[in-house]
Amino acid sequence: MESFIVSTGIVALAEIGDKTQLLSLVLAARFRKPWPIVFGILVATLANHGLAGALGSWVTTLLGPDVLRWVLGASFIAMALWMLIPDKLDPSEGDAAPRFGVFLTTVVVFFLAEMGDKTQIATVMLAAQYNAWATVVAGTTLGMMLANAPVVWLGDAITRRVPLRLVHIVSAVIFMVLGCVALLGWA
């Protein structure tokens, strides 16, 4: 249960102000059909984080516990530093042609935007740390939905009220603590 709760919390925090959250806002403003967008985000996240979680679980079979502890600790600390760099939405990411419909457009654009993103990398690291693919993927997917679905429905009313810098700092602190815990071998 810990892997699910930690994964949900970390990704929900990390996603606030992230480029895929901005992409959710762009898709909502462009298509004005929240249900297909939310379902598209869910499918894209399940696919993306499912693959990322599988990679994280596979890494645990390659590395011994001591090496894995150092890799994870350093990775979490690097993620903490990365959290302090705010994301910007690439203008081309919201310009997918709607000829395949809102749902499929959302799935493809969101899946591609999530490649190499902080939350995808966090999913790899969490799956490696906990060696619990299903609960980590379920948690990170729920975290993505908690951060993105309200943006689709409530739009910029939320983004104007949330102090993104504070959220990034809190996320960075959490990743830093996880990195130190891993390095010190407390987990």
C-alpha cells in the first residue's frame, strides 16, 4: 500500500505546472469536450506509465541491492533538482490534427508529451525502488488523473490560484528526502 500512496502523492505533486498539465489545459480549451480528453489522458498514462513501471521493475533484476540503492538515491536527488526547473509547453504539442477525434488525438499527443517527462522517470524510479509494478503504475496513474482531470474541467481558474513555485519546491523536498533515505539505506 505504501508504494501506491507514495506514487500517487509524488506524481500528483510533480505534475502540477508540468508540461502535460499545460497540455491538458490546451486540449480542453481547443476541443471543449472534457470526457474524451480525460479518458484519453487515462489511456495514455496507463500505457506510458505501464511501460515505465515495467522498465523500473526490470532494472531491479539487473542491479544488486547496493548498486540499486546508490542509483535510486542519486536519481531521486537529481529529480529534486529537476523539479525546481519549471516546464514550458512546446507550442507544437497542442497542435495535433483532430481528424482522428478528440479521444485518439489526446491519447497520442499526451503519450508523446509524457515521454521522458519527470513523472515518467519518477515511475521508473518508484517501480525500481518498490519492485511493485502494479501498485506503482496504479498510483502514478491516479496521481496524473488527480492533477490533470480538474484542469480539463475547471481550466485556468485552478492554474491562476495554485502557487506553482511552492508546489515545485515541496515536490523537490520530497524527492530529496526519498533520495537521502535511499542513500542511507533506511528504506
